Amino acid sequence: MPAPIRLRELIRTIRTARTQAEEREMIQKECAAIRSSFREEDNTYRCRNVAKLLYMHMLGYPAHFGQLECLKLIASQKFTDKRIGYLGAMLLLDERQDVHLLMTNCIKNDLNHSTQFVQGLALCTLGCMGSSEMCRDLAGEVEKLLKTSNSYLRKKAALSAVHVIRKVPELMEMFLPATKNLLNEKNHGVLHTSVVLLTEMCERSPDMLAHFRKNEKLVPQLVRILKNLIMSGYSPEHDVSGISDPFLQVRILRLLRILGRNDDDSSEAMNDILAQVATNTETSKNVGNAILYETVLTIMDIKSESGLRVLAINILGRFLLNNDKNIRYVALTSLLKTVQTDHNAVQRHRSTIVDCLKDLDVSIKRRAMELSFALVNGNNIRGMMKELLYFLDSCDPEFKADCASGVFHAAEKYAPSKRWHIDTIMRVLTTAGSYVRDDAVPNLIQLITNSVEMHGYTVQRLYKALIDDISQQPLTQVSSWCIGEYGDLLVSGKCEEEEPIQVTEDEVLDVLEGILVSNLSSTVTRGYSLTAIMKLSTRFASTVNRIKKVVLVYGSSIDVELQQRAVEYNALFKKYDHMRPALLERMPIMEKTSTSGPTEIVQTNGETEPSILETKHVPNVPQPANQANDLLDLLGGNDVISVIQTAPPTKLVSAGGELLDLLGDLSLSGSVPAPGPQVSISQPPFLLDGLASQPLFNDVAAGIPPMIAYNKNGLKIDFTFERSNTNPNIAVITMHASNSTEAEMTEFVFQAAVPKTFQLQLLSPSSNIVPALNAGTVTQIIKVLNPQKQQLRMRVKLTYTHKGSSLQDLAEVNNFPPQSWQ
């Protein structure tokens, strides 16, 4: 058989290929020749063939058939064969393949070899791909070489020891005696690997960390080495851009950071040397900046002196003036981490940080924006808001939502006056437009409602903004709400803050009707506008008939939400006109309250009201067959039905009974499927939902233990129970979904069905994403009416997406605690 071509010739030939197909053809031809040589047990050219195979592997072609040949080369007595064999083992083998265990004995023999270079090859291979079994078998040899006087072997043995500790942490104590003299070595390679080994041991074991702090006195040794590096003269062997061994300096600083964290004595011992490094390091080169950055991190992480922390922040301030974008980004990120603890020191660099908002790099702009908001306080709120609003006006769309939310939060926290607060938020609404997040609308409505003296000024400003532009949905929603509430102030011209404008009732209605018919308006915005028109029927005197016509027209709208609102409002005009002024009177001052129990919060016209199931008496009425079978098909069963009904409220004999019977002539019953997290399928809340003043349900259900309803594929569903205060036949179940896998579960939907003798309602879930590693839970309220006190049974359907795959599962829950249904 002719001699195979050399590696150099193969590389030259492959590089002459003009197309990918031509290159593949060359590779396949050469692989076939290599396979033939392997089958013939050709020892002469095995080393050459494996070398060519490794080159093909680097190009991305399969080379697994050469694994056993690598083992044969490792067993060879030639150094050239061993070198290629060990290189092939590191590239082609890993601990997931059992074949790598065959080389354990060869590595052990080579670790005891008389030639240091062969020992070095074995140490490199063990440190690169040794499995936990291999590390256990060879840890003794590594520890022995760690004590040798040969610096070439000691540095490689230290790195192998790091790998052994990562794979088998319980072997850490074996290397403890060998670490005592490692830092006395003058060879920088040994010092560097020794610091890496000590860092690994300190990070993995709190006991080792305490041992090195107290018994070994590691901090003074590291301080001595670092001082020698700073004070030593020029050394060509270790010099990088005029700095002596910056790699070793960075490693020592990281180890000092670990040793000084939460330890007063260690921090005190390293304060002086950190100050020397911070003041003596040259900053004209990137090497010096790397050392200074590690120094800053160390100063901020240990219990350092206040003057030293100010010095560190000033270094970051100098970084902000650097031309290198990476350095500026690093400085902004570091300042963002320290702004809470050293706020005043960071404030000195506020102008430089604000200038970074004008940077062309989007990463720097985002960090500068986050840091600018962190620097806002009561003293600089006006100046900072001016800069941030200018940034909001000119920034890319991807920044607008975050920037608008930041401005809202800062203005709410530090606003110097109500007028300034309202002006600022209105400026954001006109600037950021539809990028404003949904929570901004109710928050601004609450702010306006509570600012009683500013009502006239606000409604006038918003009316002007609405005339100019109705395409910005959040602005249009807030403006519609305010005009509906304070339209009388707008028409009367009562505004002390600025010159009033002259507006007629018809002009105001023209604007609101324009929103209703505009293609730019969303369904929610049209709802705001229709409600505003209805409210104006009690505030305007001469346009009530026009308002009746508008409401009547939308009673037949194809939009269900608008149609329901219009039908309810029309009922007010026809049957309960004498109650209309009381129902549509001006909203009282709102206060933010946190609900202790799980209630469904419904947003209507800026008014937040709980939709309470218990305020309605739910009679045990048999359902039509077609309603009962709706969820049967969904859940794939025929022994249970989901009777999810909101029955009309019975007429209560009380002062407010006439109000509750307002909608008695409307059909409110029906089977309502459980709402998913994205599309709410439940009936829209009615105008007078939630008038009950009594508590919804007990905060704590005494004696009802929680239960696990489902636990499979990492998804766990827990039920906790509460008992209704108003109706003892209603059990309130809180579903908690958690995820123990490493990937989050998205598009999560929980559905449930119960037998015919029960009635069930599902409220909206808290989220449709179940976080990974039990980092959070998704909750959902289930309300079950059990008038006959029968044993509770439930069938659940779970749908979610996990690691790109859509999953679905059915389960029956029959082991409910007796206290939950008795």
C-alpha cells in the first residue's frame, strides 16, 4: 500500500477546493484511505493518519472512527505518537463515552513516567476530559506531582487538581497539604495556577475559606506577591504593555475579593495594597484598565474604607470618558451595581452618565438609562426628568416602554408638585404614544382623580391633546375618561392654572364620537369613549337626546364589549332614568389598596372593582344539554360537565335592592369556559357587579389541609382551600403551579370540569409562564358551588409548551380533603 499523503499536503489540497461539494469529496476520499489503513493495522503511518483526522474534525467532519486509534497511540512508547494520541483523546473523547475509561491505566503509567513532557501530556489530558471515575483513580498521582520540585509539572498538576475538585469535590482535602508551599514558588506559572486552585477551593467550600483566612494566613501572602509585582522593575519575561504579569495580578485580586467578603480582618489587611494598585496602575493601555476594573470589583465587594470606595467610583467615572465602548459599558454596569450603597459618590458623575444617553451604541444607552433613573432623587428630579424626556423623544422604539415606565415611577416618587407630576406624565403619553405600558392608564387616572384642585386644568390640557392626535391609545383613553368625569368643568371654562378655552357641549361630543368611529381606536379605547359619552348625559344639559341616539346605535354593535355597555346604558335611560345621576356621579378619591384575598380585578373606565361571585345567589338550575357538553368535548370525557354560570342576582329587600334589579330583564346565564391567560372568554363584568360590602371569603380556612393535585414531568399542581364568608356552600380553591425543570413552561393553560351537581368558575391566572427551577408559581382561583354537600371530584386539563414542544395532559382529582366539601 502506498504511503499516505502528509498533513501539510492534505491541508494544501483541501484549500484548493473551489466549492463545498468538492471539499466534501476530497475529505470522503481521504477518510476512506484512512479507514483502510486502520483496518490493516498500519503502525507506521497511524500517527500521520490520526493527525489528518484531527484536522478534518476541526473542519467539522465526523472523525469518531479514530477514537480507538488514539488509544493505541497513547499506549505507544514514542513521544510523537503519545503527543498526537493525547491530543486526539482530548478532541474526540469525553466522559460521556465509555471508551475513555480504557485510557485510565495508560494515563496512570505516564504520570509516573521518567520524562516530564510525557507526564505533562497525561496531566493536560486528565485536566481536560477526565471523568469523575478517572479523577478518583488518578487523584493520588496528581497530588504527588503537586509536591514535586519541577515547576513545569507543578503548574500542570495544579490545573489538573482544579479539574479533579470540580468533578469530585470530596477529594478537596487531599490537596490541602500540597497548597501550603505553592505560593512560595518564584515561577509565575506555578503562582498563577496555584491561585486558580486556591480560588476553586475557597469558592466550593466555606470550611476551606475559613481555614485559609485564619490558619494559613493567605491574605498576607497574596498581598506580598501583589506588592512585589507592582514594585518590581521591568521584566521582559512577564511584561505586558509595561505592566508586570497582569494575568497573575487579576487572579490575585479575584482571590482577595473572595477572602475579604464579609470578613473585617481580611478586608483591613488588603486595604493598603488595593489603594496602591488603584493609584499606581497605568491607564493608557487596556491591560491597566483590566487590572483597575478587578480592583474596583474587589473594593466594592469587601468591607473596605469609605475613602477607598470613593476612589473606586472615581476610577469608574474615568472609564466613562474612555473612547473604548466596552470600557464605558463595563463602567456603567459597575456603577449600576454600586449606586444603592454609594449613591452620593456616583452622583458626582451624573453629567457624564447623562451624556452616555447620546451614545450611538444601544447597550451603552440602555445601561445609561437604567443608571440615570437610579440617580433620580428629590433634589435633581426636574433636571434629570428634562434629560430623560429629551431621551424619550429621540430614542429608538425599543427603549420607549422602559423609559416611560421609569419616568412614571420617578415622577410618582419624587414629584415636587401635582401640576408638575401631571404635566410630566402627559408629556410622556404624547411622546411615547402606544409604547406606554397598560398600567400607566389606571395610574394616571388615579393621580388625576386625587388631584382635586387640578381637575379643570387637566381636562383642558387633555382635551387639547385629543384634538391634536387620537392615534395614541393610552393618551386617548385617559383623555376620554377625564372628559367624561369633568366635562362640565371643560365647558364652563373653570381653569385657574391657565387661560380657559371656549368649548361647547356639541364640540366635546364630536371629539368623543370621532374616537368611536376612528379606525385608529382599539376596542378598549372605544369602551372608554362610550362610557365618557354616557357620563356626560348627567353633566351636559342640552345634548342628552344626542347621547341617547349614540348609545342606541351601539346597542347593535358587532363588538360584544361595546354592545353590552350600550345595552346597559340604554336600560338606564329607559327604565331607571331617575337613578342615572346617582349611578354616574363623579368618582370619589381613589386610594391604592392591596387586597388580601384572591379577587378578580376588573378594569372599567379606570374604576377598579372586584367581581365577587358571592354577591349573587346561584340557584341550582339544570343546564341545557348543549351547554353541559361544551367542556365535555374539550376534556375528552362524558361523566362530568362544567357548569360555569353567573346567574342573575335575586332582588334583595334592602335600600339598594332596586339598583340590583336594574338588569333583571337581561339574560345573564350561560356556560362560560375557563378563561386562558391570553384570551378572556368569560362574560364581561356588568355595571353593578361587586356592590357587596362584606368580605369575599375567609383569609384562612381553618382545618382544611392543602393537597397535591398533579405532579408529573416536573409540573406540580397544589390546591389550597378557603371557605366563603357569604355562602358556606362555596369553596374557594387556589391552584399553585410550579416547575422543577431547567426550562420554563410557556403558554400554560389550566382548565377544569366538575360533575353536574356542582357549579364552577375559574378566574384569570396570574401568568401563562411557569418559571423554571421552582423560581415562582402561577396561581389561579377556582370557585366551586356545592349546594348538596357531595364529595368533590374534578377533571383537569393542562396545556403548555416546554422546550419547544406543545404538551397536553388530563388528570382526575378525587382525593379532596373532606373539610373542603362537607
